[in-house]
Amino acid sequence: MNLGQLEFVHEVAKTGNISAASKKLHVSQSAISQSIANLEAELGVKIFHRTRTGVYPTTKGSKIVELIADILAKVQELK
């Protein structure tokens, strides 16, 4: 797990769309998708449901997204 993965999850959760997140973060869609899949595998939890119309957090994913938002806020505070 790294901060980049957490930032990807946070942005995808905010936008509800990997494509929009990739444009905002200036990273390829596949890099974001693969990074999130790796994080899901590491945690053993599916964070997002992926559909043709976008992505949305699973029940457990919603809690993870909340924790990630807290972590990123603390990182900003530290900086």
C-alpha cells in the first residue's frame, strides 16, 4: 500500500469514474485500475463495483474510502 494508491481510490470515489480520475491526476486509466486492483488484492476486499456507467464503492469500500480520506487529510496536515 502506498500514498499513490490511496490518492487514486480517493479521486475515483470522488468522481465515480476512472476516466475522469485519470484526467485529473494525469495518469492512465489502466494505471489507476491496476493500482486499485492491487490494493484490493492486498487488503482482500473489493473496494469498488465497476459498471459501464462508472464505479461506486462497495459496502466495505465505503468505509475504506472514509479511512483513506482521513489518512490523506492527515498527510496534508503533516506537510
